[in-house]
Amino acid sequence: MASPMPSLLFCLLVLAPHLGSSSHTSFINGGKRTFVRSSDPSVPPTCSPTPSGEVPAAGRLPVMHRLSPCSPSGAGEGQSMLSAGDAFDRDSLRLRALFGEVEPEEDSKAGVVTIPATGAPLAALPGAADYSVVVGFGTPVQKLAVGFDTATVGATLLQCKPCSADGDPCDKSFDPSRSRSLAQIPCASRDCPLMACSRPSSCAVALKKKGAVLINATVVTDTLTVSRSVHADDFRFACLEMGAATTEYSSSGVLDLSRERHSLASRVAVSPDTVAFSYCLPADPGSPGFLSLGATRPELSGRSVVGGYATVWDRASHPNLYFLRLVGVSVGVRHLHVPPAALATDALLEVHATFNYLSHHAYAALRHEFRELMREYRRAPPVGELETCYDFTGLRSFSVPMITLRFHGGADLVMDHVLYFKDPRNVFGVACLAFAPAPAYVPAGVAVVGSMAQANMEVVYDVRGGKVGFVPNGC
């Protein structure tokens, strides 16, 4: 039995209903979301810690965006939102890495574990620090802010000491020497995912470039503590040392929530009344979301899963990822008429990609229908790769059709955040449809459902049952 986590300080946001330079209210009616300008003054978010010593009794953790004043990774309001161009560049890095478009590093023997081989890999992991939770590693517990990912390939990643050859301090790193429950994994063990090891006594590898060591990666086991009631003994993760320093505002690692057998999602104890995990990504960086492990099924606690559950499809090339079969798309109350062969794609649920990517045929049909329903509004020039843009400057109100993605099994993902605002704090400015055609490096027959589509939606993962459901207004 793991020792309970020490006091976990998390943040309670004191928020005005509307943030930013354009206070507004909004409501949903007839398949549209209407934004109305408000004269009420905006109040910036503030952060208050919970009483000292309070620890979540269940496995429900606050999720904070890196721009939140409560962000455990320390970014707060000192950083800015990504531009559309930067967000696309980050999506490109992420998707290329997932689908094998990144060239392997020299002398890399990482095998089935994908370890980012750059000078600062945790910082370079696209989106790794956008959403953070605080968990504990080791005995006694060392609390660290980490991201979480449903599409990792092989392991939880954690920055560990030493962080540099010259002993530079790295306060956001795990110190293996302080944990009495840490255990090495022999290279010959079936739990070692590396193709070859730098030494036989441990599952370790040195990633090199031009003869210089970039990272020492050692796969170990230790206790992971989420809350007083949720912990995992002998939890496997990759300790990244030396060149694995994070940036000032990045998280200390990434929790693996994939379908891989060593992931946290696979280790969570479940019953017929619970699912492995669910999360809700906050729609506004100043608002909190949550990550719930061993969560009660929403239908047993009075929350509605829209349309039922979607079936998770196996894709041989990426067996650990969550693919859903996309079978229908609606814009407002209108169903798109797209040939089944062009629409039926494996849609990847992606936390770390911002935008949504459809087949060229499906995207063209969606774009046409959306433009038809938005004819009354002034068009704006494209913003980066986003080509369907509008200028709402000076308006008192405007309405945007909601977009629904329908999946095999009956689940509906009803998106009420379909626009990417050039200035997210000002909805009465320039905004663009947050969809694009799938780029060439995404395999044929694959669509991507990014974080914008999932915003303010509780996404429920029944890993053992092979199902995913969506609960609207989740956070």
C-alpha cells in the first residue's frame, strides 16, 4: 500500500462569467451558439489555494491550462496564446511524430518507446504542458506537475535528476535517489521496451547525435500516487536525464493514458460501475477542468452520454491509440451529404493537437455548408491555414452553427466551440473555422479530433469495454 500523498494544493478560480476585453454572454438554440455583447465589466481570474493538508479523496484532479493563474507549471498570465500559425506548426510536429514522419535519431535504440530526441524533449513535446495536473511519484511522494496524453507510444515520460552534465539545478524534476520504492528493470525483462540497452543491469539507453549524448533514458518502476484512494505500485515510466531539461513554463513529464498495457489507463482498477478515466479540457484558459481516474460511469450519476458510446477501433499500425469510426457530420441542423467511402474514417482523439482534420472531401462539404449558414457575416482574410474566417468587430451579437461529429456505436460529439479566435479574449473580433483538410503526412483514412472539439466536454474512456462517450457541459 502506497503512502498517501502529502497536501496537494490545487486552485479554485474566482471567475467573472466572462473574461477579456469583450464581455459577452452566450446561449444555444436551434443548432446555433449565439454570442451577445455585454456591458458588464470583466474581472480577471484569481487563484485561491485549498486549505493546507487537503488531499483529493478520489481520483479526480484539477486540470489547469498553462495560461491559468492557477497553473501548476507556473506559467500563469505571463504567457500568451499561440497564434493560428504557431498552433498549426505545433500540430504538424505532433502528428508527424505520431505517424512516423520524424527521422529517427542517430544511435537511437529506444525500440517501441518513443523518446523525443532533441535538446529539450519535454519542452519540445507538442502541447505537453498545455494542460497539467499534479501527481506524486516515489516514496516519499515528490509532487510534480505533468501533462497527460492519450496518444503516447509506450511509456509515461518524466524529467529526472541529474538534468545536466554540470549539475544545473532543476527543481521541477524527479529525484530517483530520494525514493525508496524505485526499482530498476533489467534489460532482459519483458517489461523493458528497449531494443538494446547501454548496460545489462538496467533498462537504459543513451540517445546520441554526432557522438554527443543528448539524453540518458532509464525505464524504471515506482509508486505513482494520484490521491488518497488512487495509486499504482510498480508503475513503469521513463526517467529522462541530462538533456531533458524543461523550459521555465513546461510541465515535468507526460502521463501515459493510452491503451498500452503499462499505461495508467490500463493500471486503474475498474468495476462494472466505473470507467478507466475521463477528462474535461477547459474551454477558457482561465477556467478549471478535471482528470478523473476510476470515474463512476456518467449514466449512473445523472449525466447524459450523448447518443451512447462509440466503439474504439483497432488500427494495426497504432494499436494503443483511441480511434473512433466517423460516420456522420452535421452543421447546425443540416446533415452533410458525403459519400460513405469518403466519410468513414478512423478519427483519432487527440489532446495535444489544437485543430480538427478531415478528409479533403468531407472538409470541402463542411466548409461549404458552414459558409452558407454564415453568409450574413463579413468575411475576413485567412489566418494561417484557417481559410474560413469572419470579422465580428462592431457587432452586438452573432450566431455560429454548432458542428456534430457522429461515430459508429451512436455517440455524438456536439461541438459548441467551432471557432478559433485570433484574440481569444475578444470574441467580437476575427475568428476562423477550426477545421482543415488532413495534411499529406496523416495516413489516408485517418481524421483527427483535436482539443478544440473536446473543449468543455467530458470525454469518458471505458478502456476495458473498448468504448468512448461524450457528456456535454462537463466542466
